[in-house]
Amino acid sequence: MGDPVSAGLMTAASAGLKVAGGIGAGQSAKMEGKIKAIRYKTAAEAGRVRAIQTDAAYRDELSTTLANIDAITAGQNRGVDSATSRALASKAEQINSRARQVATSNEIIKAISSDTDAAMALYAGKQAMNASMLGVIPDALSAAQGLYKAGQGLG
């Protein structure tokens, strides 16, 4: 064990394993970031779909409300263009429109937040990979030094 070739090879092997472990940890962190980003992107897309569905649901609700106003007006033998009917329809449209815009906007904001989270997860994964690569530099130098010493012992 006292011979410089064995000592150099042992140093190189130990440092090499540390380098491999550090790179593996970085790759794992980067992959975790990618997986999180996919989850966030999926949530963002689901949020955009929910926004469309919410908008459609409110529009359907408004159609039903307006049809009910027309039915009630007709049942009272009044024209659908009477001042009362128009006022009720206008108020229903105003209330529905406000609620629809708020609900749809909330879903869009959630989607934007998920998109941002996805971008941050990717960035964090890349940064972890970069940090691991920088972290293994001393071990890589130690491995090179061990190989150099082993080579000196042979020559």
C-alpha cells in the first residue's frame, strides 16, 4: 500500500467515484426539475381549459336566465321588448358578465402562476446541475493528481 502507484490509483479511484456521484446527483436534481415543470405545465393547461369551461358555463347560465325572463314576460302577456323585460335582461347580463370575467380571470391567473412555477422548476434543476458540476472540480483535480502520481511511480 506504500507504493506510489497504488496510492495514486486509490486516490484517483476515490476521487473518481466522488465525481461520478456528484454528477449523478446533479443530473437527478435536473430531472426532478423537469418532472416538476411538466406537472406545473399540465396544471397550467388544465387552468386554461377550466377558464374556457367557466366562460362557457356562465354564458349558458345567461342564456337560461334570459330565456326565463322571456318566458315569464310572455306568460304575463307582455312583449319581450317591454321596458321591464329589457331592464331585467340588461341587469342579468351585467351581473353575469361581471361574474364570468372574474371567474375566468381567476382561472387564467392560476394558469399563469403554474407556467411561472414550471419555468422556475426548470431553472432550479439547471442551477442544481451547474452547482454539482462546479462542486466536483476539486475531486476531478484530485483524481487527476492521483493518476499523475501513479504515472510518476511507474516511470
